[in-house]
Amino acid sequence: MSVKVESLSKVYDAQIAVNKLSFEAKPGEILGFLGPNGAGKTTTMKMICCYTPPTEGHAEVNGFDIAKSPLMVRKQIGYLPEHNPLYEEMYIKEFLQFVASIHKIENKTARIADVIHMTGLEKEQNKIIGTLSKGYRQRVGLAQAIIHDPQVLILDEPTSGLDMNQLIDIRNLIRELGKEKTVIFSSHIMQEVQALCDRVVIINNGVLVADESIDKLSKRVSGGLVIKVDFDEAVVDLTPFKMIAGVEDITLENGFYNFNYQKDQDIRKNIFKTAVAHNYTIIEMKQDKANFEDIFRKLTKKPEHV
């Protein structure tokens, strides 16, 4: 029960959407599949699910090749796409009965009752899908993805539109499902990734830039530390600060300039000296652990420079 991707590529005319991508998702783990908009995440997921043929390379799902055995691959996978396609004129139970029939589930009534309970749809089960909030539509989408008890779950932004209580419920469900199944989980919410994922694969411009646990990634990138500086000035020219030895990246977040720096270096004294030399006033300076958003921005080369 695993997903193996080897040198997978997808080219649209002159645009390379995915470029020789290789990674593996193993049973019993939740793999975070991350990247900025346009990085190739959704294209990769569609190739794994046999909705889009690759230009080069191949992938296997539980030993079935996506090119040679697409029907068997689809039987192994429960897929929740980012833009959750639903029949809005159908009732929830009617829709799930329809999906269960497609998968030829024998005891449909019992299985539908199970997934309705698992996804917290009991109070809404007799409603028309078109009348539901976005959060409950996501629950219906997740219910259809798991109704045939697939061994692999591919979830593209599954917590989109959920309120805090719904988010916690779905997070717990995904965590529980991840104990026995292979789960590939994509999200733009870095807190969700940290809370759910055992390991992360990060791609940028269709290319793999990281494949390891969040803890190891944090230690490898800037030693997991960042210097946060609050200047009195509204506008700061970062050019002289970028010249400080050891500084790799400077981003702005919540009013603080985050200085990412090379491991085993203390750059605080040089930041202070540079500020004095250029007539900037430092209100606050503190050393902190780099959060996952800092790490993600650095690896995908999209810092918020000012």
C-alpha cells in the first residue's frame, strides 16, 4: 500500500508543469504535498489518479502502474480535488448511494451510514447538497472519497472552508485514517501541515526541493532559527542588511523583519551595527525558531521582500 512516483513529468506545449518528479508515500503516514500556486501539485495528483496522462516517467499505486492499469489504480484511491465537484441538485444520502453504486459496494446502507457518521454529516444528511455551506460540502466530498474504503487517500485542500470546530473534526478523521492508509495531503495552511503530516514533499516550478520530516527540514534550513527585528521606521532599505555575513534571506511578517541565517552564526551584533550605521532604530530584536512558513517561503524562493 504505497504511492511511488519516478521521474514524472508533464509538459503543456512549451510549459513544463512537472519536471522529473520522484517521491514515495508509504502506508501509515500522512505525507504533506506542498508548493506555491502553479508549482505543479494538482497536476501531479491528477496524474497519480489517472485523470491526466504524464508526458514522461511513471507512477505506481499499490503496485499498479498508472499507464498500464488505470482502472485498478482508481479502485485503490479516494480522491478529494481542490474544487470539489458535487451534484448540487441531489440529496446527500442520494449522492452517496450513487457513488456507492459506482464502486459496487455490497452493503450500501451500512457503509453510507458509517461515512456519514465519520464525516459528521448526521444532521445534514437529508439536505440537498446545493443548500449546504462550503464546509459541509467539503465533508460530503470527503465522504465520497472514503466510501469505498480505499487504501490510498489523495486530499487536495480538504480543510478549505471549514470553521474551527469542523477543522478539528476533519483533522482528527484524517489523522485516524492515516494510521492504516497512505494519505497524501495538500494544503496552503502551514499550521495544518505541521499538525497532521509526518513528512513533507515540497515542489517549486514542478521540481522537488524537499522531501523529509518537518523537524529535519527545520534543522537543515537555517538551523531552524531566525532573528526577528522590529524597526521604528515604516520603510527600511534591506540592501545593507543583506550584505551581513551569514544572512541568507529577509522577509517581513506581522511587522517583524525575519533574518534567516546560516547555521552556527550569531548575527545580532552585526544587525545592530548596520542599523546604527544607517540611522535605523531597532525597537525589538529577538531570536526565535523559524516557523514552517519561513522554511516554506525560503525553499520556494518567494520571500516577502520589502
